[in-house]
Amino acid sequence: MKARTPGPVTYGLIIFVLALSAGSATAGPPFMTDDPAPVDYKHSEFYVFSTYDKTKDGKNTAIPALEYNYGVLPDTQLHIVLPYVQSAPNGASSESGLGDVEVGVKYRFIQETETSPQIGIFPMAELDTGDSRKGLGNGKTWWRLPVWAQKSWGEWTTYGGVGYVINRAEGQKNYPFAGWLLQKDIGEKWTLGGEAFARDKDTVDGRGTAILNFGGYYKFTPDFNLLFSAGHSVSGENHTVAYLGLWWAWGGGEKEGNKSSMAPAQDHWALSQR
């Protein structure tokens, strides 16, 4: 029996159920859902990470990938990811090399208060730097345009939002996506959480997918964390995904009042790397 592509109602139900369930962790990576909190003004954060995405057609990995974020202005963050990727389709030889470089700007335009969430945008471009003939790139620059919201209560934090991808490369298509996460600080060292992330079909002949993903991070120090997550699709196109990385933060100047994104940021997973 052919599996059905998840529709908007399925997406919404999965995200709603997860948001009401007991959950856990912090903002952005190692998750696919991101948050609206930029890096503090004049501060930096740096990640070394790897991603894994297995489908019925093969495996895609990024080993390693480098991410750098900088608080260029209050409530404004510059962002870049440099991935070294490997494409291993079933029944064919694997290829590896530079993937599509990701650049973006995160801007928070509503601050969080005791009763209302913070809200921001994080437009990103996936630059056409990977060789699409070898399966290492999309073949044309494409865009991800999300809106994210976040609210915290003591040890608990929840964030998520919706967005739209514009991809005009051959065989690809535009599509909406959505994600929501609930996380909890456990003592001084651990933050654990779970998310639901869903998107419509991203290729002309593909299907949409909805994924449940769980993970978090371990704080060796406040400025040096281990990040991890793993998940699997629950509807639509079959995916097994994972993330493992290290995160460092440093910088000077006054910290902003709201919680900054102290843990990876953006959906850097192989599903996105076309």
C-alpha cells in the first residue's frame, strides 16, 4: 500500500501533540527547528559538527561542517556554514567535497516579556558552491525564509515557527515547512528536548515528510558544549537523521536581556543539502 504524503492537518497535529508533551533542551542546533534569539551583540559562536541523513535511496553526510555566527548589531546576527559533504547513493560510488555554503541574517524584532514571546526572522541563502553533478549541491542558489517565536518559563523553553523555501533548480520545487520544540534544563549540565519538524515535498517527484527528533546538549562549561540529536520520520518520505557537534562562544560587550541562542542554530541537516 502506497504511503500517503502528510498534509497540513497531519503536520499541525504532530507539532501540537509534541508541544503539549513532556520534552526538553535549547535553541537551534542540534535540532532542525530554530529559534529567534540572535547571538549577543559583539559576541561570537562557532560550531564543528556532522550531520547524517539516510533515505531509501542512500545516505548523505556532512563530516565535518563549520558554522560561525556573529552579533553584528543588537538583535542582529550574521551566519555562515561551510560543509564538507559526502553523497552515497545506493548502487553507485560515493562522492565527497565542498557542499552548498549557507549564509544568512537573523533579526529579532519583538523582545520576549513575561507574557509574550520573542519573534524574529532568519532568511538564508544556500549558495551554489557544491557540485550538483556529483550530488554535492543543489545546482542553483536557493532560499529559506522562516519566522520563529520563543517563550521561556524557568527551566522550560519552547520555540518554533513556519517558513517557505524557494528553490528553482532543475527537479526541485518550492515548499512550506514548520517545526516546534519543547526543552528543559536538567541541572547545570544538561538540556534535553524533543521536536516535530515537517515539510511538503521538495522535489518534483518526491513526497513530504514529518520527523520526530530528540536530543540536547551537555555543558562542559558555559562557553563549551557538546550537541547531539537523532530522529526518524513518522509520516511520508522515509528519513533517519542525526547531528553531533561541539559549540564554543566568546565575545565582549554587554549581554542582551533575552536568552541568546546558546546552542546550534538552524536546520543544518542533510535533508536541506540538495
